[in-house]
Amino acid sequence: MAILKDRMYHKFRLYGFLKNLRFFDPFLVLFFREMGLSFLEIGIVFSVREISTNLFEIPTGILADTYGRRKAMLASFSSYLVSFLLFYLFSSFSMYLVAMVLFAIGETFRSGTHKAMILEYLRIKGLERLKVDYYGHTRAASQLGSALAALIAAGLVFYIGSYRIVFAASIIPYILELFLISSYPKELDGRIVLVKGGWMKRFKQRILGTSKEFLKMLRNPLLVRGLLSSAGFDAIFKSAKDYLQPILKSQALALPIFLCLETDRRIAVVVGGVYFVIYLVTSWAAASSHRLQSKARSPSWAVNFSFVIGVMLLLVAGLATWAKVYALSIAAFLALYFLQNVRRPMLVGYLSEVIPRQMMATGLSVESEVRALLMAGILPLIGLLADRVGVGLALVMAALGGVILCPILRVQQAGPATNSGRKSK
């Protein structure tokens, strides 16, 4: 059955497109290095983001399920905007920590919430069977936004000569997101149970009711293993992916081209160009994930196989960086980005089969919390290793950690969908 490309379809895609106009993404590590931070300090900044995400993840997910997902999304983008302003206006390590906490609050209100809104919309329309394909289309729009953002960011850095400008530019699309989310229909808030009494009483009763459902959800072993597999892979990928930036910097300085340009401008051209290609490829990957999944032996096999391939690609990237074969390392990262964007829609589809629909925001928030816990430990470790032994060997160690986790995070095939969080009898 073809996807229903109505007004909400285009709004969902526009949301993803604007959300990924984060002009700082291709240059974030380089920005911190320009500000004088070591790789360990960068790892600490990222780790604070993940710890903050861990602290706020479940409460904000519950608030999204109990007070309305639209309000949670509006709170999310408001917090992002304040964070961007702090990054732009200040140049201290301590202020970056504050900015990252605000960024994390934005992430926790957003993560899982918008996916739950999409799945709620598909349920209302009777199109739940298309969730992998539909989510892949919206994710493809997100990656197109990232591709365009890479080019715009490269142009801004090239013209201004500093990485700081990318945070100011990111404010514009996020203001537009506030207006877009405000236009979403109320029915996408999900089921909200009204409770009589004062505000504090209503809050406690809603938290208690949702928490009971959450604890029931965790009794499903298929769901728990799926959450761990998704969070584990994403933690390794997201902890390592930004180290592509110093690799690209080394490649830019090694290339015998653009020699007439200043160093920062040469780096901007190479980094922006490569990230543009990466996000074009990942956009196609996200849109094609359902076709690739249909060719797999089973959804669980696809999830497990992609985990192993991802770890191997990271290992190749690390060894190639250590050997100063930067072109091979960049190619391995490109393949890893492709794989992650094929795998993610598959995981969302897998999880949606076993998470009760009214608990989707909470369930996906739990996944984000597990990922945050893992990243909080991995990020400073990779940063410390990068300072001590170099980026290449740091990536190799991260990949070896993934090898150890492979058998632990192996998922099993789910039974027929019941949308109740339990396997079919």
C-alpha cells in the first residue's frame, strides 16, 4: 500500500528537515578545538550532555505521555534556542557545560516524543503496517536537511573564518520549528487521563499511573533486548562519529588542492563537502530501509547483522586513521553513517511491535536513557585515549568494545504484533 502523502506527511518531513538544520554538527569538535579544549575536555562536555539526558529522560518522556506531546516538543525547542545562544556568546569550558545541559533538556523532551506522534497518527489512519516505510521517509527528509546544513555551514565558516557563526545560524530553523509544532493537531498528544484534584495531586497520580505501565513494559524480554541493542549500537556510533571531523581536517591539510586558500577555509570546503555527501547518502539509506529489511531473513537477523557490520566498519576507520590512510577511514565512516540510517528505522519498527502505543514516548525515552548512560562512560574514555595515543587507536578501542557487546546485545525474533507489549501466545 502506498504511503498517504497528506498534509501531516509533509509536516512530519518538514519537522525532520528543520530539526537537522544544525549548522554546527559538521564542525562541533573543530569548534571546541578552536576554543582551546582538549579531546578529554570535549569528551567531558559531551558526557555532561549524556548524563543530563540520563537524568531528565524518563521524567520528560512521562510528561510527554501524560501532559501532551506537543507541549513537550515546544519546551524542547525553547531549551535548544537558549543553548545555541550560550554557545555563540561565550567561550569558556564551564559555560559550555551549562549550554550542554540545556541542549540535553531539549533532547530529552524531543527524543521519542515525535516518533510517538508519528506512530499515533498512523494508528489513527489505520496505517500502522507502514511504520518502517513512513518513518524512513521522514528520516530521509532529516538527512536532506543535514546535507543542506553542511553546505550552508561550510559557506558560513568560509566567509566568516570562524566556527562560532554556525550556532547563531541554527537559531533560525529552530524558531520555525516552534511554529510548526504549534500547528500539529491535538489528537497526536496521545491518550491523556484527566485526574481530579490539585496540580500536585494530578501530577503524582499521572506519574504513578504511567510508571506502572512502564514497569509492566520492562517485563517483556524481547523489548528489553531490543532497547539494549538499539541503545548500544547508537552509543558506540554517536560517541565515535564526530571524530570524523579531525580526520577530515588532516585530510584537508594533506591534499595538494586549494593551496591558495587559508587553512580554515580549506578545512571548511573539505568538511562541508564530505558531510554533504554523507547526508545525501544517509537520506537515501533512510528512505530505502524498508526495502532492505524486506530482503533480510528476518527483522531480528537484520538488526544483529547490522550491529556486527557497524563494529567492523569502526574498526577499519580506526586502523586506517592510525595508519594515516585518511581516505579509507573517511570511506569507512561514510559506510557507517549509511548503516546507522538503515538500521534505525528497522529498530523503531521492531520496538513498536512490543511497546504499547500509549507508552511509545516513554519506551523510546528509556532507550535514549540507556544510550546516554553508555555514552557518558564512552565519551571521556575515547577523548582521553585520543589525547594519549591518537584518534585512530581510540576508535580501535571503541570498536573492540563493540565486539565484546555483540553476543550480549543479540535480539530475537518477535511474534506477531499485538501492540500490547507482549508476545503473542
